[in-house]
Amino acid sequence: MATSGSRVYTTLQFLGVLNAFGVFQTYYKSGVLFDRTLLDIAWIGAIQSFMVLLMGVNVGPIYN
């Protein structure tokens, strides 16, 4: 029961980060990465979500 609850909670947090990346993308464009295109900045979010899912597949069985 606790494992299922924590899995749902973690999934909701991850989806929140993915949905909020547009805010970070705007921040990056107006500040640090002002000379890059939005497509270049979008790679940050794509790689971030891929790494989170990849690590979840590898680390998940260790905790079970």
C-alpha cells in the first residue's frame, strides 16, 4: 500500500515538473540563454524527463 501511494505521489510530482517547464523555458530565454532559440532550450526539458524516466527504470527495482 505504501509503495503504491509513493509511486502515485512521485508520478504526480514528475508530471508537475514537466508541465512547469514552460515557465523555466521562458526564464532561460530571458536570462541566461538569451542568445539561444526556444528549440535549443526545449532540449533541456526533453533530456531532463528522459533522465528521470531512465533512472526510475534502473533504480526502481533496487528499492523493491
